[in-house]
Amino acid sequence: MKIATPALLLMTSVVPALADVYPSGNWQRGDGNAQVRIEPCGAAICAINTRIRDTSGGEEVGHRLVMTLKPTAPGKLTGSAFDPQRDKTYAIDIVFNEKTMTTRGCILRVLCKSVSWSRLP
């Protein structure tokens, strides 16, 4: 019989907690033009483009948005998002549940845009 190490026990107890705090997984934008995978990347959370229908806006598969987020309420995250392709940082708010997510990105907290997302199977 093998005995679990303390690190393994810690990892298995943390994973479900992260799933409740961050909207990890695959998501499709409401207009159907983009799909992203949200996952941890170092100390941050990344949204990585996995499908882009219209690339005229400069978006490409593989581009990522690096987010530093803190939970502010159940299903709500607030923080910043860095877009390395454009070298810009945005304020971001994310509200999510098991099936839907809304992101609201702002420049100077004045010019804002909200986007709806649906979780992919």
C-alpha cells in the first residue's frame, strides 16, 4: 500500500478549489468568432486563442491574454489583463458560472467593452 505524500495531498485538495474560483476550460465568444482555453500560466491565468474565424482584427490562434485576478465574490474576479501582442494592459472584471461568462475590459476604467462567453463541452 502506497502512502500519499503531503505535496500530493495538498495538490489534490487545491485543484477543486481553483476550479471553483477561476473559469478554467474552453469557452466560445457570444458572436462565435473566437474560442479560448483558460488555464493557469505561472502565477497568472491565461486565455489562449484556440480558434479565430475573422483574423482581420489582428487576433490569431495561439495569442494569449495574461490575467492577474483576485476573487471579489463567488463567481466574480477583478484584476488586470496584459495583451503581449499589443503591449497593452487593461482593467478586467469577469463574472462566471458553470456555463456562462461575461468579461468586461476597460482602458482607464472609462472605455469599456463587455463580451459574453459560453462554456464548450
